[in-house]
Amino acid sequence: MKRSLRLARVLLSVQYAYMLEYRAEIALWALSGLLPLIMLALWSGAGAAADLSLSPAELRRYFLAAFVVRQFTVVWVIHIFEEDALQGRLSPYLLQPLHPFWRYLAAHIAEQATRVPFVLAIVLAVWLLGAGASGWPPPSTWLLGLLVTSLAFLLRFLLQSVITMACFWSERAAALERLLLIPYLFLSGLVAPLEAFPPGLRRLALATPFPSMIDFPARLLSGGEVDLLGGLFTMAAWTALLLPLFLLLWRAGLRRYAAMGA
């Protein structure tokens, strides 16, 4: 346990120092995730809150929470893994007594830590401009919402890791992730709360893991009504499905992996 904790601390500190070198780029990444705030302006302008049985304040809280959740569930492992596999950098990682994906996970967590000041600045700016939220839920709800946001990040990381295994069979596997981006945007709750969907489309969305990545943690973080146990069970079920699939594809991919230095 002590060795694992020491290894985790070293990985996170190294990756955090590395990410600080790119803090200007990370600031641009944070700004590129403004889609929920753009959708807030569109839905508010359309006066759609009443049609969704939401007050204007609840609609603002939802999209502001969706912005925060989106910022801390960004996953890009497929792009860096594809580059490492093509350029042979994966080979020395495989020789180390540490699964390469722990390294990638540490890089994501470090990148999230560097986002914090930029996200807080954007949330504060939105608050001061009058689109902030009145009547926010108590701190205990925030903490629970942030915890579920962390679980949503791990679920999305696992989902993209499964898709990343296609890198062992294709040199352009990242294209698959781009195709997945379309249903992710529309079924996760980024462009609209699930309450806005027709019943059939809502059932389709709930049959995918995408609402667990945005809608569920965002509604929890904003103080909305949620089925907490049902939402956590759904996340656990998708994890139980995706984790063995990832391990199976990882072993199969390693058997066919070949690169300079392997």
C-alpha cells in the first residue's frame, strides 16, 4: 500500500509539472468547452424553461453545472495512445512494472488540476454577468456532485480506453472517437436536459452510458431531483461491462503489437 501511494504521488507530481508547461494551451481547452453555457443562452432566449417544468434559475444552475462536469470529464487518451503506439514510445512503457494506462490516467488527473483556476474564473465571470445561480444547494450536495463527477470521468476514461484498443488494429483509430462524439453531445445532456427529449429519444439516451457522464452528475451538482442509487447503479453496471472488455482487448492487442523497440 505504501509503495502504491508513493508511486501515485510521484506519477501525479511529475504529470502535474509537465501539464504546467502547457497551461496556456489548457486555458484554451477550458474555453473550448463553453458549449453548455452557449446552450444556456439559447435555451434562456427561447424561454424554454417553463416547457421543461424548470424555473429560469434551475435551468441556469443545470447548464452551469454541466459546464463544470464537462470540464472535469474531458478524456483524450486515445489520441496520446495512438501517437505512442505509432512512434514506438509504448514499447518501453510495456517493459516497466506499471500498466501504461495508469500513466495516462495520472496525466488526465494532472491536467484537470491545472484547469481548476480557469474553470473557477469562468464560473465567477458567468455568475457576475447575471447568469449565475441563486439558491445553490448546500455544500454537502456540491461535494457529492463532485464525487459523482469524478466517477463520471472514470467511466468516460474507461469507455474511451475500450475504443483506444482499436489502435492495435488500425493506425487511425482516433476517427472512431470522433464518430462517438456526435451521440455523446446529443445524448449526454450537454445540449439540453434529458427532460427536453421526446420520450422515445429519452429512453434511447438512458440505454447508453452518456447520461451518466453529464446529465446525472450535473443534475446532482445543481441540486436537481435525481435517483441517486439508480444513477450510481447504472454507472457501476457500465463499469462492470467495460472493464473486462478493456482487459480482454488489451491482451488481444498486445499479442499483435509490433513497433520499433518492441
